[in-house]
Amino acid sequence: MDLKTYLKTTASEVDAAMDSFLPKAKERPATIHAAMRYSVFAGGKRLRPVLCLAAAEACGGEVSNALAPACAVELMHTYSLVHDDLPAMDDDDLRRGRPTCHKVYGEGMAVLCGDALLTEAFIVLAKAPATKRYGTREFIAELAETGGSRKLIGGQVMDLEGEGKKLTKRDLVRIHEAKTAALLTTSLRLGGMSANATPAKLDALTKFGYALGLAFQVIDDILDVTQSTEVLGKTAGKDEAVEKSTYPAILGLDASRKEAAKLTRSAMEALKPLGKKAARLEEIAAYLLKREY
Ligand code: GRG
């Protein structure tokens, strides 16, 4: 199957699973469930679930065993987007080309929607079948660590505190390790864990996820500069242009492109211990780098 078909098919499988896991839109109290579904089914790329399923495949596992972890990482991702868009954070009006959750449902409901999606992520993850090496405790601990104040939330804190300041490349890397690379890495690791991967294989996935996550963020920053906001389907936060440090702002566009290519090469190198089964992951890394051109 070519990559485009694979991405489309996998995203549909994940959407179907998510539809079955989430409370129905009419289930009471209906507003919160409608808000959750509005945010989840808003047309995201499903990159994290795709990585989770491809990692399971790379470790010789069954896609069906990786579906609950794949949905869990997307639910955590969606929660972070809903909260990130709030007026108290980035104050965005559009997300994935549609009005943000708080624009449609109000701020209070959007806070609750994010909270509910985060909680739902663990409800769904707890349904993942245990393997010989990894039980429910290991799955939950993996995602909880990434969602906590040392990773996702910590990254957001560093980002908030860095606003309006001149950041160094090192500062930026720290933010993106926590905000972006951590959840991509956990998506891969959970896929590997669903396939009962050996610690050596999980280590390879971790190194791949770290480099891929940083590359993804550099590319995202480049796209913010080179593509119109209309094409990206999002708007900048009210003062984003003046307040946020990005790779192109610190390194320049050319050096940022070289950095993205270097990180992608490191990511691919990290896959070596997984052998031929990791071909799909390698293909995804190459595809993400090409998004720019
Ligand atoms: C806990 C509020 C809170 C925030 C945590 C993850 C995060 C920090 C904020 C989300 C916003 C953001 C710009 C994160 C950086 C990672 C990134 C580029 C996210 C967008 O991911 P895509 O491109 O989005 O995969 P889609 O819409 O395709 O799912």
C-alpha cells in the first residue's frame, strides 16, 4: 500500500475506533459530549495515532491491539489543542480550519471539554490489551508522564514564560522536546508496548520519536513562515507574531531547513535496530520533511 493510502486508511480506522469509544453526542449532559466530538472530529492529520499503529507494526504486533493507545494519544493531543486555543493561552479563533471549541461552546465549556478529553484518554488507554511485558499500569504511566508537568504542561509553561523574551536555540529545543517530541515519542512507545516490544526496540522508537518530534516542530515553524495562514487552516494568536520565538526567527530559514533535514536523518538512523519492518516509519519521517516543499 502506498503511503497516502496507508495514511488515509489508518486515519479512518482510528476515527471509527474513536467514534466507538467516545460518549455519543446526545448522551447527557449533551453539550459536553457534542463539544468533545466537535473537537476530535475536526479534521486533524492523526499523526500520533498513525505513528502508534506503525510502531506496533514495526515491532511485529497486531494493529487491533494498538487501537486503544492510538485513540488515547489523539485524545490527549486534542485536549492540549483545545486548552492551547483558549483566550488565557494562545487566544486562537480557528483550529483545523474551523472555529475553536471556545468560540462555539464558550470558554467554560471548552475548559471542561479539554478536561474531559484528557480523562477520556486514560479511560480508553485502560482498555488496551495487556502483553507479557506491559500491563495496564505501564500503559497508563507512559501517557501520564508525558501529559504531566515535566513534559506537555511543562513545555507550555516554558512557552508562556518565554513570551516576549529573546530565546536561545537551546531554550527552543527544551520547549519543543516537552511540547511536541514527548507525545510523538509516547505514541510510538505505546504502539511498541502493544506489540510486546523488547526494551531495545522501545529504545529505538524513543530515539526515533525524539528526533522526529524536533524535526516536525522545525518544519511546522518553517511552514508558519512560508505558507499562508489560509492554507494552513489556522490563524495566529492575537500577538503571536511578536511574542513567539521560532526556529526561523532564531536560526533563519535556510539553517532551519538544514536542521530539519539533519534531525530527520538522525530519526531514520535510530530505526536501524528495527530492521525492514520499520520501513513505514521511515517513509512517514521522509514525508513529514517533504511537507515543506
Ligand atoms: C497542556 C494546554 C496544554 C498545552 C500543551 C501541545 C501543546 C502544549 C500545545 C498545543 C499547540 C501546539 C502548537 C503544539 C505544538 C505541537 C504541534 C505542532 C501541534 C499541532 O499538531 P498537528 O500538526 O495538528 O499534528 P493536527 O491538527 O493535524 O492534529
